[in-house]
Amino acid sequence: MTKVTPIEISVNPRYEIDITKLTGYLFEDFLTPKEFESLLSYWEQSHVHGIDWDKTIYYFKGKAHATANQRTFFDLYDRKIFDLPEKQEWYYQTKDTIYDWSRETLGRSIHPRIFQILEKVKTFPPFNNEPNKWIPIRGIINVLTYQKILEYHVDAEPTIYNAPLDEIDQYSITIYLNSVSDGGEFWIDGDPGFVYRPVPNSAFVFNGGTALHGVSMNLDKDRNTRKAITFRLVNIDSLLLPGHPDKFLMKTQSLDEIKN
Ligand SMILES: [Fe+2]
């Protein structure tokens, strides 16, 4: 049985973020042994050395054009499992279509086990109040190799919100797949500060847009990599969803109509 513990954190307000309190949730024994085993093997299979692609698709004179950049990852970087706002169709959705569209898109493109675990996440707080209002926007394979840190930051995706960051309802859940002997602790800047030392098959959920946070240096005595998977979910009410440009009441000139 999963044990859920709400955790109140007094955060230090920073920059334009005027928030002093946040509630996180710690889940212990989060996944079943079968789910845990397959998520770990998914992590291992996704975490391969090599290259990845950044793609941009744009439309001009009725035709689709694509540009692509190749990047070398070696073993140092996080990998995306999915990234919905990277898709052009994201920006055509409305409050009425985004839920079905995101489910269909994820159902077609991600591993069924990942899809099932996302469904499970939505049965836990803070998502279980309104499970149909939470959109998983991104999934990441977390890779923290020996002597690496995750520098302090706040989670932000500036193009998709309809309000300032401190009013946005978004939560990240990190599911921990192993532990390291020293360092590799997740921290939130607060008074008192919050520090969590990962335990395998635990998960921590919080609103990463409201406080500085990061991960301390992995100093595992056997130089093991710290392994985790993170999903970020945003509430539909916090998303800017203008719909397809063809349906706008006010139309700007399209590229095709601009002469010279
Ligand atoms: Fe973060």
C-alpha cells in the first residue's frame, strides 16, 4: 500500500515569486513491484549514449518544412520521454479539446507502461480531486551521474501559461528508482529548508514554479548514477489555449498572404 504524507514547506520568496508556503506530497511504496521493475528497465533502455534530435516543423505556402539539429548527449543529460508543447497541435487546442487530444497523443506515442503510470499518478494528491483537469506536459528520464548536480532553478514553461508563474497550478512528480550513498539529495529553498534523500520506489510531488529547488552533487561511493523519472502536469485552468488560428474571430495575415 502506498503511504501518502503531505509536507508543508515554508519557502523563501525570490524574485517576482511572492509565495511563502507550499504543500508537497511524499509517496512511499508508490509502484507495485511489477510497475517498479518495468519503469527501471525503461530507464535503463532509454539511457543510452548517443545523439538526439531537436525538430521544428513550420508551414509555408501550403507545405510543411522541417529543420533538425543533431545533439550529442553522451551519458550526461536527461532524456525526454514526451514533450507535448513541442508539438504544433498543442497550440491549436482549447480547454474543451486538450484533455482528449493529450490522451490520444500520449496513447499513440509513449510506452503503455508510462501511460499506465501517468494514470496512476492522477489517482493521488494533488491530482485526484479533479483527475480530468490535469494535463501531463512532459516526461523526463533523470540522469544524475557521479559528481553532477542539478543546479537551482524554478520550473517554468513561459509560452503555455495564462497567468504569472506564482498563480500557475502545476506539479512535478519525481519517482525515484535507486538511492546513492552520499549527496544526490533533492532540496527546496526554504526556512527551514527541505531536503529529501531519495529512497527507491518513493515519489515526491510539488509545484516547482513556486520555489527554488535543485539536487545536490552525487557523491556515491561506488560512483553510481542516480536514477529517477519526472513528469510535469499542468491544470487546464492554467493553460493558454487559443485554439486553431482558422477559428480566431480576429485574423492576422498568414505568411501565405504577405507579399514580398
Ligand atoms: Fe525542477
